[in-house]
Amino acid sequence: MKCRTLVLLSGRGSNLEALLTRIRCWQIPATIVGVISNRPDAGGLAIARGAGITSACIDHRQHADRSGFEATLATTIDALAPDLILLAGFMRVLTPAFVERYSPRLLNIHPSLLPAYRGLDTHARALAAGDREHGASVHVVVPELDAGPVIAQVIVPIRSDDDAPRLAARVQRGEHLLYPLVVQWYASGRLSLDSVQVSLDRQSLPENGCRFRLVMDPESVAGDRLEEA
Ligand code: GAR
């Protein structure tokens, strides 16, 4: 049985694209059953349509309040009966009631080495702090923003000539390996999720989850890989 995976996004959809590619190339026992965006102009919706995946736009601006928006979102999600829900650049804060409804099968990818830099503008903040390393984390979503147990992290170096867009692009190359890897673990039954603690192969994971370094292929992103940190 393939793991029915649903992707929620608001933007470009590069993580969705990477998930689609790597589910196929790595033969992950998962299938993307739907893509939902809160923004009609999200590039991720076009990627979903191009791949023949069911997609829906639930525009938060068309709803009077957060609970109305989330009620429509929940109805759409439940109709797709997902086993796993991935936030991939979904830029709406979800209420505790919504999070608890889907916990712990609701994951997020966040562009920082959590617990550092929760919230927005993570790349600029890491640069302003003079950090030497930055990265991304996949974590279980809990009501507190960007605070759930971390499953895995990818570390990328910060270079002296970096600006926020350049650093963000490098972090995304890491994200594009990390999220599919976590889906592979979950879909093959290796990952046990909980809102307090996660385990891989029955071993509780440390606070930062499994840590990897991004090894970039100078020729092509297809040759990028993760190395245990
Ligand atoms: C990703 O880099 C993800 O880490 C970030 O949004 C981007 C979406 O890119 N998420 C957050 O900032 C959540 N707090 P994509 O649409 O190209 O996948």
C-alpha cells in the first residue's frame, strides 16, 4: 500500500516538484494524492496540474475568518483521505484545533536549523548573526509555531559572499533531498511520529533529529546528495 501523501503550499512549489521527482526515482512507496494552496497564483498548483494531480485552491481571503478557512480546508483534506500531510511553503499559521485534528501526521519543512530562527526571514537573520552554517528542518507540526519535534535537518555552509536569495537557493537544494528522505522513512514504516518525540527504526531521535550535510554536485542538482553529519 502506498502512503497517501497530501501537499499544502502557498508558493513556487519547488519542494513539491522535488517530492514528485524523488518519489519516482527513489521508488518511494508513496503517492501524492492532492495539492492544496491558499493562493490562486501559487506556482505549485500549476506543477500539480501538469503532473495530473488533484489540486484545489482554498483562498483564505475568501473566508470571513480563520475558522471558516480551516473548516473548508479540513473538508477538502478529509475527502482525499491522506496518511501524511506535508506543509511545503504553506504560509498560513494553523490554529491549535486544526493542528490537533491531524497531529502527528502533519509535517513541515522550515528553512533553519531549528530551534534557531523560528518564523520568517530565516536566511537574512542567519546572515546578520554572522553564522557559518544554516539549513532546513523537517518537523512534526504542533500548535506552537515551528516548535514540534525535529525529524531531520540538512546543514549547508554560509559563504562570505552570500546574500539571502543565494543562501535560500542553497538551502532549498538541501530541502529537496531532505523532505523526500523523510517521506521515504515514513512510507516504509521506519518512522514513528508523535507530537513530543519521534523515532526512526525504534530509536528515539535527538533534539535536532537526524543531521545531514548537503554535498552539492557542481554539474547538476540531480547529483546532489546528503551525507550524515
Ligand atoms: C521553502 O524553502 C520552505 O522551507 C519555506 O518556504 C519555501 C517554499 O518553497 N517554508 C517556510 O518558510 C515555512 N515557515 P517552494 O514553494 O519552492 O517549495
